Amino acid sequence: MLDQMTGGRACAGFARGYQRRWVDVMAQQTHGIHGALPHQHDEIDAANRAAFEECFQIIKKAWTEPMLSYQGKYWKIPMPGTPWTLDTTLKWGAGVEDGILRSVGVVPKPVQQPHPPVFQPFASSENSIRWCAREGVTAILPAMHARYEDNLYDVYADVSGRRRGDGMGILRDVIIADTDAEAIALWKDSGVFSGRAWFEPFGFRKGVVDPETGIAPATPEESIEKGYALVGTVDTVTRTLEKLKRRLPIDWVFCYTYNGLVPHAILMKTIERFWTQVMPRVAR
């Protein structure tokens, strides 16, 4: 529907839920599907991934096929043996054989063919990257050490057979202010605070740990220097992004801007500056 409303300008993003506080609620009627505990990668997590991949296949079929019929391990569409004798369907519809519903029509179809671009935020494991590469999904990587980042770029290219960087993008916190000090202070009260309170307890800091020393950046300034955040003046952010581009082919940058934690006027100015001042200089 959104693709129809925007004239074919919609994108879709599908991330695999794994935290028990929401997966166990959403999947409570689905036998064998649960969230995984932090750092847990076992049969529970494998079942969670399999269910996610089934959901994705259903969505793709709904987008691309005139009539949808799906028989998977977790979901069957329609449910086998569903009786359907509505005269309207028999006269003008489809999908009914001998009074039994065999397939359903999903409308409206997207304007973009075969379907809108699909992204996965925020992929960081080889399993996820390999799946994205096989399915033609653009993987958006969270900030991570260059060695891990380079490896995942290589994995995607190897599996997909595409140019290195095709189908890949990066996520970065973005705050642009009049001075570096102002931008860093804003980031400490937003991104740094959120990361320490909500993300680090679930292992998200592991990606920025140096694989040789076992040490992660000790200060926000060090994280910025390593390119893990785009924080500072227009010139500082431009230089950081240019440095990243010299190492990685970057087609997509997802900007995390912390609505509610960064004053709205500064957030809007950040977006304007990134689009009108940073991007033209980096794209040259």
C-alpha cells in the first residue's frame, strides 16, 4: 500500500526479532518459536531464524505472485481444508477448487517490480550476511571494527557474485553542530547514553572490540576517530565519512539521529547539513 501511495518510492526493512520480551509475546501461539537470551545461539535461535526466513518468503510471494499459496514448517496459507463456497468468489475470484480454498489474492501489488528494495537492519553475523546475499537483501552493518567489517563485505560479495559493496550499507550515529565540542556533548547525552544503558548489556559493543588487543574505544572521541560515529562539525563529519569511503565502497548510510534525546531543532539541522553540505562533498 505504501508503495502505491508514494508512486513506487517505498523501501522495506525486515530485522529478525530475538529479544524474549517481545518475541515470546508475538510468537506465543507459534509452537517452538521463542526469543533467545543474550549471547545465546542454539536450537532456539535456529528455530527463530527459520521462522523469520519463512515470513520473508511469504512476503516475497505475496508481492510477486498473482495468487499466494504457501506450505511451510511454521505457516500454511491458506490453512489446509478451509471450506469456501462464497458465490462472489466463485463468479469473479480465484483460488477455490472443489469448495476448498487453495490460494488467496493479495492486493494491491507494489508499483516497483518485482518488489520494493529490501534492507536488513542491522546485520552483523556471517549467517545473516550470507542470507541477505542469497536473497538480494541489502545488509546494513552497525558500527564495528574494520576487520569484521571488511570480512562481512567480502562474504556478501562472494555469496552474491556482485561487486564488493553492492548490497551493503552502514549505520552511524549522526550529529552535526557548529563545533565539535557541542556535537560530542549532544552525542554523550543521546547515543553514548543509549548505547551504554540499552545496547551494551546485550553484547552490541563486542563488534567494536579490537580482535588483537581485546580493547574497545575508551572515549566518545576515540569512537569518532575510528569512524564509529559521524559526530562533529560539517568538516569533521565529512572527513570521517571520506576516510570510511577510502576503505569501503559505501552506497548506503543509515543515519541514527535519536529523536527525543537530541533537541528537535538540532536534529533537523543535522539532517539538512548532512544532505546539503556533507553528501555533495563526499560524493564528488
